[in-house]
Amino acid sequence: MKQSSLGLGTSTKRTRRREFLDEMDRVVPWSDLVV
């Protein structure tokens, strides 16, 4: 699952929130968690 599908990735500015969400994408195995 990408944050863009949640409407959170609308800006290209690198913010702390963006950095955090990008890190979560790398760390969390979304495909295993989402059925």
C-alpha cells in the first residue's frame, strides 16, 4: 500500500512526514498485511 493511495503523497516537498512515510514503505511488509 502506498501513501499516495491514502491522499498523503500530494507534495514533492521533502518533509519529516514524507520521510517517515517513505521509511514505513521500506520497513513494513504491506503486501503481507493487506489481504
